[in-house]
Amino acid sequence: MKKTKWIVLVTLALLLLGACSSKNSENIGKPSDEELDNLNETGFPIVDESISLDFFGGTGPLIKDEWEDILVWEEYADMTNIDVDWEMVSGEVLDEKKNLKLGSSDLPDVFYSAWISNKDLLKYGENGVFIPLNDLIEDYAPNLQSIFEEHPEVKKALTFPDGNIYSLPTLQGFPSMRYSAKPFINEDFLEALDMDMPQTTDEFYTYLKAVKEEDPNGNGEADEIPFGAKSIDQLTNWIQGAFGLGQGKQSGNVDLDPETGDMRFYPISDEYKEMIEYVHKLYSEELIEQNIFSIEDEQYNATGSDGLYGSTNWHSPVGTFGQEHGASYIGMPALEGPDGYQMYTSINHRAVGIGNFAITLENEHPAATMRWIDHFYGDEGSKLLYMGIEGETYEETDDGQVEYIDEITDNPDGLTLDQAAAQYLTWVGGNSVGLAQEDYYKGSEASYQELEATEQLEQYAIDEVWPEFAYTKEENDKLSTFGEDIDKYVDEMRDKFISGNASLDEWDNYVKEIEKMNLDEYMEIKEAAYERYLDN
């Protein structure tokens, strides 16, 4: 068995080596004279003589597999003179199929919406499978260049330790998208209880107790659930800012200490312990849904649809629970904690899905490919990607706004907006690469509830938000061992402390155990990656 595995690995390595050596390494990623002769540097079509490109990536359950037959891509093929042969696979098998592609000589020209990890971007970038995009961006991507100039943190996020950019992201262009799950409270319950909007963690606790004990839905039953969510993370991610946690925090269990400005491993801090004690109190008094550690999406949606949650932390309640009860929810502010902290920290970096557009060494048209994708980082491309074609999928209103046609918003066959839009567009389910703008993006983050909730939170938003850091190969190897062990242990003990399966009297032992798991080296790696990010 071991011998067979060894033979397979050697064969894959030789195939990869052969693919790299079959091309002049000095010319990989550089436009040929032939390509440049056929390329228009501005405007459409992108090329005079039609070319074909092979794309591979992930698709959502609502979108049909044959992307070349979807309206938005038919239109773009006509505009560009570039025919894309889409090989799109479902999310359940994406990782498996992607790894097979990367380990074979059968590479596509582009990995599109394939969610390639930073670790794999560096690995396959350094060995030549993914080409560096730096020069192509500078020469053929004016929209992306403009974004780099306006938001230098985007370029920082894309740049790897070797100085190269190997892939392009989805860009979240407005606050409601960058603010992930948002806190909502049941306004009907507030009115029934004659209570004001909670502003502090103590006031939130008082509200939750009233929901549990005073029958705000008036049905004579104690069926209300004071707080419910899809996981305990949704509560701790929101509430952490009230305890001074989460400044920066996007890369593992590190953040910036608001007192010192230094990076710290916050799950062993006094502030983190104080947050855990607070959440444990809520759980032990049954103010949190008791199966929150294992709840299924269907149960969460059904309970919300029955109007039983006093508060939650997720996306548009109308979109999730339906109009009847979902409309009762309004956004909450960031709460002030016992030590005066009041921060909203559950914010994504502007660049998400960094590994969503990688060009491989097989691509003979890198300049045209860069022009192809750059369109979607500009206004017209964003409109095409998210709205489609005027007269066929959207209409422009008298005040200059764009709205989907009735067949999408009020589908005669009873399809939801997402289901109807997926007949013409592919952004549904996160399958997009480009700039998502509020004027054109029609996902839940652009709903009135989420936009209003974002307004409640903006004044408390943290100043610095990190991307997922890029690590060297050596750093990745270490984080894949003791780093994953540390992060897993933190999550396990958080759940045990909150649920009461472990006593907070064991806190000191918990801290000592983490310190023994190579915490010092873990922090050295995180700090080095952060410094590189700042220097990019």
C-alpha cells in the first residue's frame, strides 16, 4: 500500500515537473508577441481574433452547470471575443476536484471562484503552476490598479511573502457586506416588555431574562427563546467587542490589545475570560438556545419563522425567517461592556476569497485574461456581474437606480429572488470575482434590514481589519501541526466553559496547557506575518 502511494506521488511530481519544463520558464506569464498583436489594450472586444480559455471552479446549488449557456456569460463572450469553457463543480466536491487538477498535468487556464487557500497559492505559485500577476495587473488592469491606489490594504492582502500576487479576490465594496452577521432584536418583544433598546451587556442580560420570564409574545406559554443563532460563534463574535477583544482579528486567535496596540493571543487574556464568564451566565440561565452548539440550520430557520427568538445574530431576518415574523427585528448597536469597551469587531477585510482567480502556466493569453477579469473591478463590470443586461434582467428607474425585472423579484413560478436570478447570473451563492457595490449587489447584505443594522454599528467599527495572513512554507508547515492543535483546543475549551462541561476554576490549567503547545513560536509566526502585511 505504501509503495503504491509512493509511486502515485512520484508520478504526479513528474507530471507537474514536465508541465513546467515544457514551457520556457522565463516566458511563463508573459504575453507573447502573437498575443499582443491580437490584443486591444482598451475597450471591447478584448481581442480581435476569437480565443478560448478553460476555467475551472465551484458553483452553487441554484446555478446550472453549463455556465457558458448562462445569459451573463453569453453576453460577455460576445463583448470580449473570448469564449470560456467553464468546468464548474459543486461545493461538495470542489476541494477534491481542485486538488486533482492541481496535482495533474490537466490544468485549466484559470481557477475561478475555486477558493484556493493561501497555503496552496504560495505552494503552487512558487513551483510555477500559478503565474505571478504583478506585471499583468500593472499593464492590463486599470480598474484594479485604481482600487490598489484608493485602498492599499487590498494590495497588501494579496501580496505573498515572496512579493508576488498569485490570485485576485472578491472585493466587498460597501460596509454592510464587510460587516458579517449582525445583531438583531425583536422590536415587538421590546414593546411588549416596555423596554428600551439595550445599550450595555447588563441591559442585554436584563432583556433576555424578561423574554424568558414575562411571555412577551402573549400566548401564555414559555416558548420564547431569548437568544438564538446558528452557532455559539455568532454570539461570541458579536459580543467580544464589549470586552475589548477583536481589534484586527481575522487570522486565528490573535488580535491587537486595545491598551498597548501589541499583537496578543487573546484567548488567554483576562478580557476573554470575562467574556466567557458572561456568556456562561447566559447559557446556564437558559437565556441562550440550549442546543446552540449543535443546532441545524433548518431548526434555526423554523424557530425564527415562528417568531420565538428575542434576539439573534445573523443576516436579514426577513430573508431568513420570512416577512410575517422577520419584519419584527431591528438592528442592535455594539454593546458597552463592564470595562467601558464598545467596539464592533465582526468585520471582514475588503478583500475576501483571495484565492478566487488564479492564472496557470498553461494559459497562453495572460494579458487578455487579465483584461477579461479587470472589467469586473469597475463600475460597468460590477453592474454586468450582479445585475445582468438592461431590458433582460434589470430596468433603470427614473431616479437612475437599477432594479431587477418583475420576473426575478416577483417570479410567476414562485421562485425566490435568488432562484430566479440564478437563471441568468452566477453571483448567487458567492460565485463571483470582482467588486460588489451597493448599487448593484442584491444579496441579503443589501436588504433594508441589514443596511439599517449597519448604520447602528458603524460608529463602533474597529479601525483596523486584517485579511487572512500569508505565511511562508516553513510557517505553514508549523501552523499545520501545533497551530491547528492550539486553535482546536481553544474552540473546544470555549464550548466547555460556556456549557459548564468544564469549570472556569480550571482556567489557569487551560492557560498553562496552551503555553505548553508551542504558543511562543505560534505568536512569532503570527507577528512575522503581520509585519510583512504592514510592509507590503
